[in-house]
Amino acid sequence: MLEAIAEEIRRCTRCALAQGRMNAVPGEGAADADIMFIGEGPGAAEDKQGRPFVGPAGKLLDELLQDAGLPREQVFIANIIKCRPPGNRDPRPEEIRACREYLDGQIAALNPQVICPLGRPATQTLLDPKAAMGKVHGRPFERDGILYVPIYHPAAALHNPGLRPALVEDFKKLIALIEHHLQ
Ligand code: SF4
């Protein structure tokens, strides 16, 4: 099911982002993952490789996962949009809407117990269009039997090193919540 969705994404021309991409980035990870990380969209490195979170933000995410004892291979990592916006601008509402069916399909196929939206666009798309990261980061929200824990996007901590301690703290909370939730 996940591979069928990925194939569809690679051929997709539903929104204008198809025109500028080198590769669509469907997402990757364990087909039986209990935990799903959902970021904003592919950047330059991801567009080049067709894989999610392989640039500098991905390196930081890998470090956080490693420190948490959560191997990347055991989780599923995706984005709310699957093609790179020009210049890494924020995804537009119509692009998020056009791509939503793929993300919903991935969530349905995986049926994860915990979803971790990374950053504002993913959090607003998945939880609340008015959510402010300063208020919701590191807090758990239960919805339809899934535990949502929004945290800052690793890229935000790279742009603003002052956010890094909050991200590290959020990750610790996330791991504690996961351990509790998956018991
Ligand atoms: S961003 Fe999503 S909807 Fe737009 S072309 Fe890529 S896969 Fe299709």
C-alpha cells in the first residue's frame, strides 16, 4: 500500500510544484512503524535524492533520533507536501490541499500510534490551522486514537540556534510520551 502511494506520488502532477522538482519525495521508513514524523516539504538535498530529511535538518533529526535510542529505520518520515517549493518557500494552502490525500493515505496505511508534526506548517495542517509553535511544542494531543506531539522543525533550530535547547527538550518529552503510550 505504501509503495503504491509512493509510486503515485512520483508520477503526480496535481499541483504546480511538479514542474520544478527533480524528484518527488514520498517519504520512507518501516512499514510497521508506530511513530511517524511529518515535516513541511523537501529541500534541495531531498529534491536531488528523492528521500526525506537527508540535508542538514535531516542530519540533526538523525542525531536526535540516535540520542533518543530510536533508530531512523524504525520510524516513518514524510512531509505534508512531496515536492520542493521553489527557494524553499512555505507550501501554499492549495499545494497542501492537493497533496493531502497522499499523506492521509500514508497515515491510514501505517496506522501509527504516535505522529510528530515537525514545525508550524505540519502542525497547522495536522492539528489546528491557528496553532502557534511557541504554545504547542512538546505538548501531546490525542485525536482519533493517535497521539500527536508537535515539536519544532530541526531546520528552525539550525536557523535559530537559540531554539536548539527547546528542540532537544521536546525530543526528550516525545520519547517519554512514546514510551508511556506504547506500553
Ligand atoms: S506536491 Fe504533492 S500534489 Fe503537488 S505535484 Fe507533488 S506530489 Fe503532487
